Amino acid sequence: MASTAEINHYKNIPNVLTAFREGHNQILSIGLDVKLHHLLKLRASQMNSCAYCVNMHSEEARSDGETQQRLDRLIVWRHVEDFSEAERAALAWTEALTDLDETNDLASLREGLKKHFSDTDISGITAAIAMINLWNRIGVSNH
């Protein structure tokens, strides 16, 4: 009978996970707005059902000054006025890159991002979304 015990990725592939952490540090060095970065990580983690990550990113966001109301309403961001147009563009991009649905109009979403962010910012946002999706998948692999 095969074991269903969790796999200790940190023990088994420490160099890979160290490289992932370094990639995360490089993303942080781009200078994205810290509150926006938290929102992106939290929204992707919600979509990916990573309970550990949702808890962690909520705590981090609160410690960096994010309000509980905005965190509570992030899941319904399209239906509330709590988020700026720039945040809404970045959240739409987060959802499109987290749920890779071929019907997503990425060109239109990029156009929305370009109204608020430089190309470098958009690359940073894209990398941040890719990185949290990577970490979420590592986390949920042991659910």
C-alpha cells in the first residue's frame, strides 16, 4: 500500500526551493506597491484553494496596513467599490493568469494594465502572479 503522507519538498529539493525564494526576492526588488502585491497573492491563493497561503497573505497584508474590509471583499472585487481602477486591472490580470481559460481576452486585459502601469511594472505583476501560482501548487500538493 502506498503512503499518503505529505512530501517534504523543502528536504527533498532544497536547492530548487531556494531558487524559487530568490526569484521571489527579485520580484520584490522591482518595487511593486506592497499592498497591491498582497492583493495579487491573496486573490490567486483564494482561486487555488491554498488555505495556508490565504491565511499567510491575509496576515501579511494586514501587517502592511491593508484593511480587513478590503481583504474580506477581495473575493467579490468586481462588485464593490473598494478597489482602484489600477488594482482592478491587476486583479483581472491575476485571475486570467491563474485560471488559464482560452476565452480570456489577454490583449484587452493588457490594455487595461497599460493605462495604470509601466511595462516594467506589468512584467513585475506578471512575475508575481506566476510566482504565487507556483508556491500555491507546491502548497496544495500536500493537501
